[in-house]
Amino acid sequence: MKDDYDEYYESKEANLDSKSDSKVILFLIVVAVIAMTYWVAVQ
């Protein structure tokens, strides 16, 4: 699959770092939503 983000970053490393950061942020958002759902459910 062709990487469409090549034009936005200076190097491959910057591109990979950005993808990694976005995956971490997505994971944290999912965990926060699950935690809030649980917190509301036990009230």
C-alpha cells in the first residue's frame, strides 16, 4: 500500500513517529472512554 503521507514529512522517521504517536493517542482515548463508561455504570 502506498503511503500518502510522504509529502507532509521531511523523512521516513518523522512519518513513522507520527503514525506511532497517533496510535498511542487513539489507544489512550479508547481506554479513557472505557474507564468513563465503567465509572458511570457503577454510580
